[in-house]
Amino acid sequence: MATRRQLLIATLCGLLGGVLAQTDWAAQLRGEMNSTRIEEFLRILTQKPHLAGTQDGHDLAEYVRQTWVDQGLDSAHIAPYDVLLSYPDPDRPSYVALLDDDCWPFPGRFLSGRSRSTAEGKDGRREAERPPPPRGDAQPVGQQPAKPPDDYQCRGFDGPPDYGGRGPGFDGAPDDGGRALGFDGPVDDDGRAPGLDGPADYGSGNELFQSSLGEPQLDVDPPANISSVVPPFAAYSPSGVVEGTLVYINYGRSSDFDKLEREGVSVEGKIAIARYGRTSRGRKLRRAQDRGAIGLIVYSDPKEVVGTGRGKTRKYPDGWYAPGTAVQRGHFLYGTGEGEPLTPGYPAKDYAYRIELSESDQLPTIPAHPIGYTDAMELLRHMGGSIVPSYWRGLLNIDYRFGPEMEQPASKVRLDVNVLTERRTIHNVVGIIRGREEPDRYVVLGNHRDAWNLGAVDPNSGTACLLEITRALGEMMRRGWRPRRTLMFISWDAEEHGMHGSYEWIEEFGKIMSDRAVAYLNVDNAVREVYTLRARATPSLKPLLKEAAKMVPWPVSTGDGDTLYEVWSARSPETSAPDSPPEIVLPASASDYVPFVRRIGVPIMDLALVHRYTYTYPNFPLYHTSYETFHLQKTYIDPDFKFHRLMSQLWGDVALSLAESRILPIDASEYADTMQEMYNWLESGYRNKFEGSALSLDALESAVTNFTQAAMTFEEELSSLGNETEPLVARMYNDQLMQMERAFINPLGIPYRKFYMHTILSSGVYTTDTFPALGDAVKRMGSNWTDPGKEDKLEELKKQLSIITFYIQSAANTLATPASTVF
């Protein structure tokens, strides 16, 4: 198969070469990329924060649109959506405090209810009024707790009694039921929400320590004004104040909670504290919430953002690593492909029906807040309980303990969260270069524009590259070039809030894109560091990426090779073999490519230049902090912007191949290899259990074999084509290649994640190396498949085995000769 694949690639490259023979436009595009211009684009993009739903965010969208018009694109327009966004309350900052035992020593309690909104809804809840675009004035939707009794005082507090034991300023009152407004559940006789284990209270204890409200300004050159960067907060957290003791939950994975259970430690009624990494913020919070925690604190441990080497002396602004004051922002939605929380499955247009806040499963119900590791150390060093195992420990100079006991003088922790949630307008920008022969086939390049901060790495290193690609293509158009297929460029908004821009756009135009989109190419963090390439792709685009990487020179001298492909293969090999190709992983749930591949079955690619220790630093140390500045990029990451130029060349080269090749460079055999590996994992680990349950894997094995044979036969036909292939014949083959990916889409979705519809490339509830829904069903069976109590799970297993067999066979059928006996 390897020889046949090499022949196919050579054939497709020959067809591309025939198209580009008169003028080598691909070489012109690579040569046109200019480091100085990319640097200038990034400088402009990072002058001010540009959070989704703000005036600065809208202004930057208009800058991108006007830039594309000036560069000569055929059209550029803004596509708005009205989505639920989240912001910190500007008047009431969130914080975490250590309390002493100077007042009533009550255990954990919820002092305020879930967030509510500002316009009356059908069920008595309230929804924020839609502001006029592009920006509305913030209206609080988070509900604060009622005032304490007039005679309530804590020792050490000399002001009037008020919210959470702090200074005056809250003018609310409890409702008639004695509850904090916004909590719509029943109350116990003492006025508490059910399950809380102390009398109703309004805060207790002196604050021994309070976390920082933001990151300090730093004197750097080029200067970076971070004073207007949004302060640290947990987007979509409900507002409220909770008090209780701490339980350390490591990364907050399911396995971590299993460990706590084995240790006899419960988070119920406690505040959980977790370090960032290994799983998403929303899943950390949901797992803690489901187990009865009353709040969550998250922090970046030095193990993930400093390490044990040179990071100790190279913390920003003296290097690339994170100081203790740096805080990672982010959203805490529990999303499974729904898109914007109030319009799941449908575009958030002004006419859209919206569910109530209480109906959205994505929104959390307990408060959360992020802090830096300097503040985290103050909390963790006051925790008692047993010492955690070595693999749970970070690099703070403390004994990491499970809790929930607290060490004196601390008795508990106060988590005071004030977050607003409201509808605002976001702005995608769409630019188009119309194709000359197949204008109804779209090659899409995308990158999100919004940022929690100044965005010098995430996402605007990618935006700067995208603007340079469009500038270079505009120059080529002035010389007479026009692509065979349409090139579409999209600058997404509100990715940081949960990929809202891309999801809403796909929900509006998914039917069209399913028919017409050739591929989606995503680059956000174009240059995090300059060690190697991190690539995600659907299997069918892997060979194309490798071929493109061979054409891009590595911009500095190194013993690992002269091209990107050589350096990438040496530094990120797929296997330990000496001649191993570079590693390309399957798509994750990480950015705006997700709705393309998992909702409508469009092949995707996602690229980033990264550092050597990607497991230690999954993103990069200053990810989503105020210190992600132009100074960081210019001084420490890519001073001459040579690697930004490399990424622009690679991204542009892949796009041009997809737009210009007569036969699409989409590889069916690579998909066959992926499915064979998934089948092998299942067969080698579970065949005996399947057979012991009277289940056969034969039909699934046959479907995989049929797809493999169909791919080989199809590619043999492609290899026989020449440069003079009739346009309609080429179109027929290309339609088959495009439909192959769509054939894996199950419109009913996979179990428990109905908006994830790709039966091969969606993510399951469990982590497995096989087909996601079938892998989940296998995991739910546990170790004893003969247990009579598992009949329902066994039926689900049978069902998922049948479904995945059908979809693989369906994909094989798309590659069969049209009007053949396949019907």
C-alpha cells in the first residue's frame, strides 16, 4: 500500500504541476511571505485587549474586514450573532480568602444563589437584555446574597455589616422565602438551601489572606499596557459566596476523584482546588459539582508553567515562563458540541428561540475562580489531611495534602465570585476569493480573533499569518492569478467563550458547507515556541501536510535538517524508527475546526509551532494570562518573525494545493489505516469478552476490510488519470472524496453527545483508541461482562457495534464506481 500511495501522491502532484506549469504560483506564494509585514500585523492586533462582545473587539473585526478589502479580496463582510457571553463584574471583583476562626465556625455553606439575569423570563428567571450592536452596556446577571442581620458583626471588622462580611455596597434583600434571590429551589426551616450543614449565615471569620485581583503591570520594551485586560475570572461561573474547607483534587480528572474515594476523602460540602492541565476547565468543574462540591478554585502549578530547568530563572518579563502572579483565564462551560448555550443546535440570530438559563446543561451551578500559583501556595500550605502520592504533587515548596482539614490559624476558605452573563453581539469576518472554474467548492482558512488578553500568541500570531497570506494572494491576483476553487477566509469571534463564532456560523450555513466545503484549515497559536510542529488532521489530509512541509525551508541552521519536514520528523517522530515520518494526531476538542469535522464531516487541519516539552506545558506557560504580549513574542519567542513566515508559507501552501489541484489531494487509504488501528485496539483487548457475550466482531472487521479495498481500488483509478482529465470526470472523483468524510456523520449523534456526529473522529465520554461510541460502550461494561445486571449496557454495546459497522460500510460505498452494483 505504501508504494501505491507514493504513486498516488506523485500523480496528484503531477496534476497540480500541470495546473501551475506556466507560472509556479506556489513558489511565488511562499516567496511573497514577508516577516516584517507579519510583525507589523501582530503589533497592530495586540495594541489593545479585544474580548468578544466589546467595542474593541468590534473595532478589530472592522480592521480585519477593511484590510481584506484593501488587499483586493473579492469581498469581505461581517457576520454577526447574538450570543450569551460572560464578564467579570467591574464593580465587585472576585477573590479567594483564608479565614480564621474568629466567628461562627460553620462548615461549608452556600451564601448566595445561582446567577440570574436582567430581563424577566418565562420561568421567573431573568435573561440579559440584548444590547445594541456592536456593544451593550453590561448589566449584572449574577445574584448577590442578602444583607446580614443588623446585629451581625465579626471581630476585626469595623464597618457596617454587609455582603460576605465585607464593606457596604450591596442593596439587595432576600426574597419572601428567606433565600438568596436567584435560588429557586426549596429551603430548609432555617433558611438554608437543602444539604448545607450549618444555620443560615452571611460570612464569618477575619480574612487572613486575600488573593490578588489582577496581574501587576510590568515595565517591558516594547511596552505592553495590560491595565485594561479583563481581570482573572471564570467565565460563566455563577455569582455567589461560598465558605468551606478545601479538598485538593489534583487535575480534577475522573481518575483523580476515584483516588479521593479510595482515600476516603469527599468533596461534598467542600471547596475543591485543582491545578490546570490534563482535562478541560468545564470538566473539572462539572465533576466537582456532580460530587457535591460547593465551589472550585483552579491554579497553574509551577510543574506546568515553570518546570525544573531554566524556567526557574526565566519567568516573565525575564523569559517565557510564568511568574507566580500570572493567572489563566477561560470559560467553564460543560460543552459537548451544542454551540452557544441558549440556542443549542441553531444559529443565535435575533429571531432565534432561546431556552432559559436554567435549561442549559452547559452552565455550571457552583462558583469557580482562577488564581496564580503564588496565591495558591497560601491556600495549599494551610491544608491538612494526608499527604498526596508523588504523582499528585506539583512543584510548590509545600506538602501537598488531600484535606479537608485546615491548619491553624486558618479554619476555612471564602470563595467570592461576581460574574455577569449577558447577550451581546459577536462579529465573524468572512473574506472570499472566488474560484475561476469551481466557485462552488470552498477551501476555508480560519483563525479566531478574540482574546482574553492582548493575544500575542493565542490567537493573533495566527491572525497575523492569515492577514499575510491574504495580502500575498492579493498580490498574486494583481498578476493575473485566480484559484481554481474558491478560497474563503474567516476570522472567528468568541472562540474563547466556547467556540461560539464558528458553531453559530456552521449552524447557519452547515447545509451549504456540507455540500461545498473541501477542507477547513485552522491556525490559532501559530508560534508558541520554535522547536517543532504540532499538527492535528483528519487522516485524509495527513499526506498533503507532509508534502507541503517538504517545500518549506527551516529558517535557521540546525543539524536536524533543512526543511520543515526534516526538522519535524527528527523532533516529533511518529515512531522510534530511524526513518519515522512526523507525528500527526487526530483532531481534539480544541478550537474552531470542531464543528466542521464533528458536526458536518469536513476534513480539517490544525497547526502550531510548539516547544519541546508539550506534555509538561500542554499549551505554553503564559497561556491566557495578561503577559501574553507583543513583547513576549518579539523578545523571547520569534524576534525576527522567521517562524511566523514559515507558518504562513505552510498554511498557504496547503490551501493552494487544495484550491488548485485538479484532483483533490485527499487520501482515502490513510483513513483505512486509521480505522484498522482502531479495530486492532478493540480486537486485541476485547475479542474474548465479545465472544463470551455471544457478540461477533466479524461484521465490523469485514466493513473495515471493505473500506480498505475500496480505497485501494479508488486510488488505482486516480493513478491512471492524466493532466487532460475531463472536468466533469475530475469533478466526479472529487465529489466521491468529499462525500467519503460526510459518510461518517450520524445525524443522531453519538450517545450522551448528540451534537458530536462524526462516528470516527468525535470524542467519547471515555478515552479510548477505538471508535468513540463503541469504545464508550465497551468501557461501561467494566471488567465483568457476564454480570446479569448489565443487560442494558450489553444492549447498548450491541447497538453501537451495529452502528459503527454500518457507517464504515457506508463510507466504503462512497468510493465505489458510480452507478455500479453497490446499489
